[in-house]
Amino acid sequence: MSDEVFQKISMPDDFHSSDSYDSGLHILKGSLSLVQCPLLAFQEKLLKVWVRNESEVNGVWTQLTTVRLFPIARKPLLFWKDDDILVEYNNVRDLLSYNVGT
């Protein structure tokens, strides 16, 4: 039997944990990243992206960017081509690609 080690990872300080936000863990350029976007119509559509730096002791979350999305944007889906994030908008049949590196 192998000795598996599990470790608790804290979320970023300004991370909102509620049903009114869509959140997801992704891999961005080989690092663990967290993406969050509000779901409710009256909330400002700010897509937040954090990246976890494992070279620090216990790892540190750094907010990479905050993107103001169109009001019709619904939720982030995945990272694509390293810097691009695909966002569902308008309805489930349409996608928006946004480059977080620019």
C-alpha cells in the first residue's frame, strides 16, 4: 500500500464562495488557476483569474487579471491555447474567446 499525502489548499482572500458565482479550477501555463464570474444578472460581470505560485512556502494565490465582460456573458468554461479563456455568452451555443495575457 502506498503512502498518499493530501494537503489542504486555501482559496484566495477575495474569493467569493456562494451560489451566485461560477468558479472553476483550471491549468494555465502549467500552474493551478482559479476563475470566478458572477452569475446573477444585476451583478457586474467581472471575471477574476488567480494563479497559484507553488514556489512559495505553502503556495500563494496571485490575482492575474480582472476582466469586465459583456453583460450577456454567462460563465467561464476553460483555458485554451495557454492564454485564452473561453466564456459562454448569450446562450449555450455561443462562445467568446478572451486572451488574459493582453
